[in-house]
Amino acid sequence: MSTLAPDLKPEEFTLIRDFIRERTGIFFHENKTYFIQNRLSDRLVQLGCSSFMDYYYLLKYDPTQEEMEQLVDLITTRETSFFRNPPQLAAFQGKVLPELLDRKQRSGERALRLWSAGCASGEEPYTLGVILSVGVPFPMLWDLQIVANDISRTALAQARRGIYPRDTLKSLDPRSLQKCFLPVSNTYHVRDEVKRLVHFSHLNLSDERRMALIQHVDVIFCRNVLIYFDLETRKRVIQRFYDSLNPGGYLFLGHSESLHSLSKAFRILPYEGAFAYQKD
């Protein structure tokens, strides 16, 4: 078995990069060669691969696709936290949510569906669950649902457990913390009332067939995910989001992301310190 990881040659990088793009939609430019080598080197040593070409063939012809799952975990960065980007969430809680609830009530409908696309280890959808739990009057009278998915099965397993270190919840106010989390030793467990709102599933956002199955959504949160895709994949994902949203539905992207050059089908809504996109 090899003890030192081999170097990643340019032609090997191209093969692995294109394979990742084909299977996941995630795209790496040539300047990410060192990133790929650094992320995969230990895995090659573990597998006894003498070259990145050996690893490429292992990936390509693995009938179980288990190595592909390992690869996804190694190359994706799951930087997330509870109540990340407060101005956006304040806009959702203070402006978007009341508008949606009022519109639904006037139409006689009491169903609200949110979508956390690229939910990582669950902090975002559970944050939305907290907001619904404290922000929807008489929530038991509503059909509230949060669809949450990610490409990493490892991250989804962690999300389904709903157990987080104490210091990750320091941004929550005491009322929300007590209402939505149960302290256990040095951790906090998401209470069942919030867990029941969230439905986790595995999804690759570049899988147009699976994406098309998610319909009648009122708000989509897809924050800091599109940056991993090439331009054409971003356009297709945004089109699927548009198709999934109800008329008047909202889309929130990461604070450094925009729909410029991707779509003209939404109108931009400025809020204090944030903005959202709305389907006309």
C-alpha cells in the first residue's frame, strides 16, 4: 500500500474534474488543482491507489457508487450555522412570512411550504422551523412543511439526528431556545415539534428530473450553493426553482450571489441589509 499520496497530473485533474461535473454539477477550474489533490490525497493512501488515474477508474467503475459518496463528502464545504445571515432571516420573518400568511388566509388556504436547497447538516431548515414555530400564530391550524435536501448523505444523517453543540446556538434568543431545543449534557436536541416540520431527502440539484418533483413551494432558500456550479448548471437550477415556486413565491440566495446573467423571470425586492427575488 502506498504511504505517500501521488501528485495530481493535469490530465488526471481534467478527468476527475469532468467526472465530478457530470455526476454532481459541481465544477472546479484549473486553479483548484491543489484543492482537489489536498482533499483527496489521504483517501488515495487509504485505498492504496498508486495514482490519481487509479482512483479515477475506481470511481468510474464502482458498481456500488459508495466511493462517489466519499468523494462528495471530501470536496464539498459545509460551512453553516444557525441564523446565518441575520438580515436575510429578519426580512423573511418580518416581511415575507407575514405577507404570505395574510395572502394565504385571504384565499382560504392554510398551507405553507418552504424549501432549503443545500441544507448541509440541518442548521438552515431548523432555523426556518424555529421561525415558523414562533412566528406563525396558532401553528397547529396550518399545514407547515420544510423540504430540506443535500447532496451529502453524511450531512443528511447528521441533520436528521438534530443534535448540536451548545455554542452553535448562541445566536438564538432565550424564548426560541427553550421552545425549540432540549438541553442534554453539553448539546441541544431539536424538539420533536420542530423536527416534524422538516422533511430531509437526498438530492443533487443538477438532477432535473428529481428537481421537477418538488412543486407548490412558497419560499426557497438556496444560499451559497450556486457558487459551486458552472454558468449553465446555475441557469438550469434557477429555472427549476422558478417552476417549483407558487405565483408570488420568494427565492433567497447567498448574500454574495445574484440572478444577474442567470434569469430575468424574477423581480428583486430590497430589504434592510438584504434582498429577495419574487416570482411574478
